[in-house]
Amino acid sequence: MKRYVLLLSMLLIGQPALADGNGASPAVVGLPNLLPPPPAAGSAEAQRDLQAVLAVQHSRSAEDVAAAKADAEHSVFRFADAIGLKVQASSLPNTAAFFERVAKFDKAEVKQAKAFWQRPRPSVVSAEVHPLSKEKSGDWSYPSGHATFGYTTAVLLANMLPEKRAEIFARADLYAQHRVVMGVHFPSDIEAGKLAGTVLAEEILQDTQQWQADYNVARSELRKALGLQ
């Protein structure tokens, strides 16, 4: 996993961005150039992916369902429990604004990748899948946007709060896995999202001109709220 993420980061440098089929402006990173394709329809790997979704659906508890639904929100404050944050989100305007910008950046990159591969959602592949939410028409499955955001957020938070690194990544794993609990993504969508999020976070950390000032302000605000020097 670490080796593959390193390879993706190396490929990121100088990689040409792809325009989408509608002639829109190319994405900054171009995830279709970097991620592996999803399992081919009808393949043994695709069947294993589906069976994993059905197994989670069969075993999910009421608590699992409630937690998964709560994690449907794209917000850095879903990580509050992991970092021990007890103040209201409204008291951290710079942190909120920075990660809202991150969410928009992620969404644009993932939208291009989804349109490139056009992988159907689990409930489209099999009537046995009973998702807990209805996704928008044309919002494809691969990679998972939530997993991408979760890992972009985790990498950024872990750099802001290295003291909380283990807790942050454990929370990101759960945040991403909840999309399988919801029945709206395959496990391979989640893995691709984790890779995508890592690459996008690296892009943010390396782009000092566009991101560093806002990152530093958010970092200082967040560390002060947690009582960290």
C-alpha cells in the first residue's frame, strides 16, 4: 500500500491532466492517469466485490447504520472524536473554510474520474443490494468520493496534528468503510478513494502558492483549540 502510494505521488509530478467528455476544464491532478481501473464487469474480482457488499449488508447492526448515515456528511468535523475536539464548529471558521475548499477540490477531481470509468453502483449491479441512501443519477461508483475526502482530510489533519496521527487514520478508515455499510460502494471503490485522497492531499501540501497560507491559518487555529503548542 505505502509503496503504491509513493508510486502515485511520483507519477503525479508532470502528469498531464485529462479533460472530461463534456469539454470542461481539465482537473488539476487527473486521477484517471493515476488510479488502476475498477474490476471488470463479470470478473471474479467484481463478484468478490459484490459478495463483500452483501456480507456487510447482512451483518450491519442498527448502530452501524446510524454511524454510517452520520458519516454521509463531507465535513472535517466528523473527525472531531478522533482528535478530541470539543468546541463548536462555528468557533473554528478558518478550519471550516479550509476543509470546505478541500471538499470542493476533491469533488472536482473525483467527478472526472467517475465519469471516466462510469462504474455502476452496487444496487444497479445487483437487486440483492439494498442501499441506505439514494445516490444521484449519473453519480458513478468508482472511486468513492467519501473515501477520497476522508483520506485527503486524514493526511492533512495528520500533518497539522502529528500527535493524533494514529487516531486520525483509524477514523478515516471507518469513515470510508461506512460507504460499504451504506450499500453505495464496493470495497474496491473505497481502496481507490484512499489512494486518490492521499494523492490529492500531497498535491495540496506541495502547492505552496495556492494552499499554504490557508493551511497554516487552519493549522494554528485547530492546534490552539486543542491546547497544543
